[in-house]
Amino acid sequence: MIDQTFAIETLQKLVQINSVNPGLDETGPGEREIGTYIFNLLKELGIEAELDEVAPGRVNVTGRIKGNSGGKTLMLNAHTDTVGVSGMENPFSGRIEDGKLYGRGAYDMKGSIAAILAAAKFIQDNRITFGGDLILSFVADEEHESIGAQALVQKLNADAAIVTEPTGLDLCLAHRGFGIFKITTQGKTAHGGNHMLGTDANLKMGLLLTELSILSHKLPKERKHALCGDASMHVPLIKGGRSLFVYSNECTIHVERRTLPGETERMIESELSEIIKKIEQTDPDFRAEMEPVIWRSPYEVDSKAPVVVDLKAAAASVLGRTPITIGHTWWEDSAIFGEAGIECAIIGPKGGGIHEDIEWVETESVVKLAEILYGTAERFCR
């Protein structure tokens, strides 16, 4: 059914293209080369395609296989950027051994790109026409700021989408989100020997850190989700003071809050603001300011949504079993599509080593994913 040789050779070529995100590694070239490769391949397959520069050197590629009778439109989505390669040996080799293809992005998520392209090739080779359109979207920058997905939802719409993030061929219906909040405590500069004049912003931050530590232990116990696990929080960055022998005038932390479906930015801001107010009531010299830095919403799709029902049926047909339903503890572009009104289900190939020194994808699962994507489109776009 699916051209296995095409799928694996395409995957190997994709992995051999360096598409490290420059937002994460300043030496990363971005997505122009891989985007151009995908764009040219779509054109070779006879598929209408567009290449859009969403920032210098950062490109989205969109293909469209048009339907003929006004059926529903389905989008198949993958991101083309990867994290960095520090610590990896031969990160772009595309080496195949024991049914596994190795290299940066093999699992996250060039195996998925290859599967989408292989499904498209099958449709074109067999001159299959659906009732609705099938959109093939390959976006930039998911690993950093998601400028690709944000630009895409401004350009087009669809009735539903399948985001092909890695799932081990399980069916993912929800994922956590995250918020980054910058909090700064204020002090008063003075000579270290003039304690009567100085106010130590670092010690003031210590009061806040104590309360945040209490919250970080409460969250996993009190806020849980059946698919996504626990809510969590930590403080990845802290900076305070100018010099030895000087009272710190300012201390800054960044709070990273991992959120569950149903939690909103307003809720988390309120949660942190209440802690600040509590300290202010007991310490009249405590001064703190909070600033939202990044917000990425959590996401959950209804298990009875048409795209979920059709994807589950297609996967069961290919796998010979009903796929396991899971959630992801990390964030994905599906939240952006969901907020734009595009219901998303998530499924991807088997593999391992996401963001690690050894990354691989099972080649057989890439072919199966292509079959599942085709089967879903056949059902959904009828």
C-alpha cells in the first residue's frame, strides 16, 4: 500500500538536513533548507504547495490536495525544526540499524514528516480524491516560540487536524501547557557595614522562594489529570545582587509552571499574586513585581470528536488493535490550533531519545503511521 522505500529514503534525507532551531542554538540554520526540500518534493508529487517565510530564514510549507465535493477539510501537521546537537555523534547520519533510523529529529519529528509525505504520495499515485481538502502543513519553530504555527492559523483554517508528534502509535488526546513568570523583589543598596540603611532583595526573595517551595510540593498532590498527570512548578533561574559587600537592590527569578487542561493564564497569575500579597501582609518592607514572559496553553480534545473517532478507527485497522489513549506532559503546537478552533488529535511513530544524545525512530512505525494518516483522511474527508 504505502511506498516503504520512499518513506524510509525520504526520512533519511530529512534527518541528513540540519534544521536546528536558531532560537535554541545560535549556530542552527533554521528551516529554510528542509522547507525547500519538502516544497520541491510536494511539487514533484503534483501537489499544490506554498513556501512562506515567517521570519528571516524561517519557513512554513503548506501543501493542499483538493477535494471535489465540499467534504470536511483535514490538516496533517508536523514541525521541521529540531533542538541542538551538542553531545551527539554524527547527528545527521540517518544511519539505519536493526529497523531503527538514527539522528537528530528522527523521532521528533522527521519520521512524522516522512509519514505525511508517504501518505500523500499514495494518494497521488492512486489518483484518489476525497470529498474535502487534505492540507499538509510543515511548520517552523515549534521547539522555541512556535512562530510557524501562529502564522499558519492566520493563513488558513480546517475542520480538524492531526498533529503527528511522537506517541509510539498511541492516541494522544491531551497535553500539559506551561507559563513562565518573571518575579523581581526590590531592595535598597547600601554598604555591607551599614545594615541600618540597606534592604537585601535576595533575602526578600528567600521569603517568596519558601512559599513557592510549599506550592511546588502541593501541586502534584492536589492537581491531577487522568491523561497528563500532575501539575508542577519550579524555579529554573535566579539572579540577584551586584557585588560582595553591597546590599542587593534587586533579585529576579523565573518561575516555570506546568499546567493541566482547564488551567488558564489568569488562574496561574492569580495563584502567584496571592503568594506575593500574603508576604506583603506580614512584611511591610517586601516589594515584588511579577511579569508574564511566556504562556502556552494546555490542550484537550473531546474523545468523541469526529477526528478522534476516525483516527481511532483507522489506527485500529492498521494496528489490529484499538490504540491506547494517552496524554503528553510537554506542550505542542496542537494548543495553538485548538485555540484557533481546529480540533486536534495527536499520533506519531515509535522511537526514543527525544532531545537526548541518541535519538532514533522505528522505520516500520513510520510506514504504519502513513497508513493510519491515509485511513483517517479517507474517513474524515469523505
